[in-house]
Amino acid sequence: MGFPQRTRTVAALGTTQTLAWASSYYLPAMLATKMAADLGVSAPTVFLAFSLALVVLAIIGPFAGHAIDRWGGRPVLLTTNLVFAAGLTGLAFATGPWGLFAAWFVIGVGMGSGLYEAAFAALVRIEGHNARGAITGITLIAGFASTVGWPLSSLMEVQWGWRGACLGWAALHIVIGIPLNWSIPRIATAPGLLSFDETALQSPITTEVVDRLGLAAGLLAFIFASTWFTSTAMAAHLPQLLQASGASLATAVGIGALVGPAQVAGRILEFGFLRRVHPLLSARMAALAHPLGAVILISAGAPAAALFAVLHGAGNGILTIAKGTLPLVLFGPQGYGARQGLLMVPARACQAVAPALFGFCLDRWGPKCPLAVSSAWGARIRCIDGDAPTRYLNGANVALPIACSSRVHSS
């Protein structure tokens, strides 16, 4: 893409990603209590329905990625706007637990084909190896999803009730999401970029290369899983966690809104200084942020809540970019969407249990429960703290990995 078209595409995808995240992933934090009271269910039941959406997301992700590899991002992303609108409308008209779970199932289909992985795959489908900067650009914009989503959901709930808030988000998908996703290139292929099947047929593969790349993929899958558990737990429960630490509701919401700007600040750092280093190094640095913030919050309580939110947001912001760039740098652009979907399956499984599990921990241990999340981040630090993916890829042609992935997963 030329610079003007590239800028328009990044701006459009960044805006639609903000809308998608705010109306799905960040929705329960503000509306779950109201939903539960009105539908006659408990708040954990609402989060269980949200977890169902995350399970659906994990199942849909690889298929959506393969569809983008084949047909481009535009038709897939346009469809997700309609799916999101349908799910949110169904949620607004739910009258009991069956309607609640059915609506979140539909929203899960939209999440599986319309969040970051889909947008990243759409860009890689267009720009190949040159997509790293565009991926960062999208995350810079969508980093404000919680900053926009939580206050806007709260405002719409106050004005129209939680059902009206869901209908408001559905309308935004139709009025804003569809025109913006329509504006991205219909279909394009970076020069020399082969399809999934073409690469698999043309690449000579040895068992040694398959083993090396399979281990590298396994390490990445572990990293992504621990990252998504943490970010999902915080997205669903951060205001309640801060209240448990002694902050008022208004203060908790205000501090929670700092996560978005902190994510953007981390991504600006990655786009500036850290873009000169390998993504593995920036991932190591970012992995230290959340456990450091958790230790400070547990030690100091509410006065340190803002620092915890900033550290968590900055680390999560950089790691979100790493989820898009590490597979591209290590494995190349061939079949990126399908591979990305497969790598994210364990992450989505962890994501699915995160709201319920962290909610249980929050009820049982209160403000000390970030220790559980910090242990997951600590495990990721140990995983990232080596150059295993790079070592195991030494001597392997970057045009081979998707064929290797194809054979590994078919065995």
C-alpha cells in the first residue's frame, strides 16, 4: 500500500478494533452486575456466559484466520460487524439465562473473527513482512478501548439502562464499524506471498525442521496463553480489584481508565526505541511490568492503585504487539492468519477460564489475588528469558514454517 492508503487502513482498523473490544471484551466489567440483577441470575453466571463467548472465540479463530488468508480481511471483518450487532441486540432482549448464554455465544463468534488476530492477519495479507509497523499502529489506536469503552458503557447504562447500552453498541457497529471496514482494500497480496496450500506443496521439509519449529510454536503458544489469562482477568475485574484494595467505585473507574493510555504509552515505546531490537527482547522487558505492579499494590494498597494500572497497561500494551509480530518475525507471512489462529487456541482456553477463576480468587482472597496472576506472568518470564525460538529456527528457511505447521497438526 502507498502511504496515504496505508494510513487510512490503519486508522480504519484501529477504530473498528476499538469498537469491537469495547463492545465485547470490556462490556461485562461495567454491565455484569446490572445484567445479573435484571435477569435474576448471579454475577458469576454472567461471567460464565462471557467465558462461553471466549470458548467460542478459541474455536472460531483458526477458521477465521484461514478465511482471511484466502479471501482477505475485508469480507471477514464486515461480517463480524453484523455478528456483533446481532449478538448485542440479542443480549439486550434476553429475559433469562438461556437468552443470556445464547447472546454471548453469538458475540463469541464475532470476537473469534473480529478482534486483533483478524486485523493483524488482514494487514499481513496485504503487506507481508512489512506489516509490523501497521500492526503497531492499530494497537496504538485500539489501546484506548477500555478508556473509551468503560466510561461510554457506564454513561449509556445510566441514560438508557444496560439493555439500552447493548443496543447502543449494536448501533455503533452498523453506523461506524461497517463503513470503516468497507474502506479497507478489498483484497491484496504482498509481492511473493504464497498461500497456505502453495507453501505447503512447494517447501521441502525435514523431520528436524518440523521438530525445531514445533518447539518454537509451543513456546509462543505458552507465552500467549499466560498473557491472555492476565489481560482477560484484569479487563473483567480491575475495578472490583481496586475496590477490594480500598479505592472507591469512582476512583476505581477513573484509575481503570488509565490502562488504555498506559497501553498506548507502552506501544509508543515499542514503536520508537524498542522497534530497533528483536521482539523477544521487548517481550522480556514488558513481562516484568505486571508482577512488579502486583507486588506494589499488595504492599501499599489503594495509594498504589494508579501505579499498578499504569504498569499493567504498559506491559500488556507491548505484549499485545508481540503477539502479532513474533509469529511474523519467526515464521514469516505465509499462512499467517491460520497459524496465528492455531497459536492462540491455548490462549483462548486460558482466557475462557480467567473471568470465573479470577472472580473466585477475588471473592476468596481479596486484593491479594494478583499473586495468582503474577505467578502466571513469572512463568512467562522464564519462558521468554531464553532465545529458544531463535536458536531452534537457526538454519531454517522462513518460507517453510507454515508447511511444517500443517504437517505437525495433521499428524
